[in-house]
Amino acid sequence: MPYATLSQLTARYGERVLVALTDRGDIPTHLVSEAVVDRALADTDALIDGYLMARYVLPIVGTVPPLLADLAQAIAIYKLHVQQADPKIEADYKDALRMLQQIAAGTMRLPVAGIEPPTQGGSGAVVTDRDRPFSADTMQGFI
């Protein structure tokens, strides 16, 4: 399930912006190239999955959390830029990556119940007790 769709990108950024970013042919068609958008969305999904797989079981079943949809849109529009992106687009992209890092680290959580993988026991030291070779009984005559 993709985290963002073409219709979400169109609603957020407008069709004119998407046409300007995706109509890359020698002869302009003045239409949104769905193939270009699909590629950017697939790359975005792969990037997000790379961050989420450390903490969540993938794929996420059900509806996409609104936070992930928002992050996916910010990343996808940045990936659609061939030239230098607008400073606002670039800032949103960097913020999205920062949030994904926080989700991967566990300092930020997604509102999806029950999909975090179970944790294994503690990560502390394991101590095994054995007989002491030097004790008062075994050192008789030396002490």
C-alpha cells in the first residue's frame, strides 16, 4: 500500500506544479506524467520502509497513518524535482527525514496499535555463577 497517492499530491501542491515537475518530454504535453509520479512515490515508499523496518512489521495493514501520508508527500514532491527545489520544499523534506529518524529511534511513535515487533529480553550483562577455585577451604595451608 503506497503511503501517498497522486490525488493527494495534486490536492496538496496543485496540478500546475505537478505538470511542471513531471512533463519531461521533448514535446510538452501539459499533463501530469503518472509514470514519473509513480516512480517518485515508489522511491518514497522504499525510503520510508527503510526507516520503519527497524521498529515496525511491514507492510502496514489498514489505513496509512496521517503522519506517514504527510511525510510521504513531502518526500515525493522533493524527489520529483530535477533541479534545485524551492527552499520550503527542501525544508519540508529535511523535516520529514528527521521525523523518520525519530520514528526509527523510537522517540516518536506511529498511532498504529500492535504492529511493533516483540522485543527480546533485556540487553544487560549475563552473569553465570560457578564454584570459586580459591576459597578459604581450598587455600588451607596457604592462608
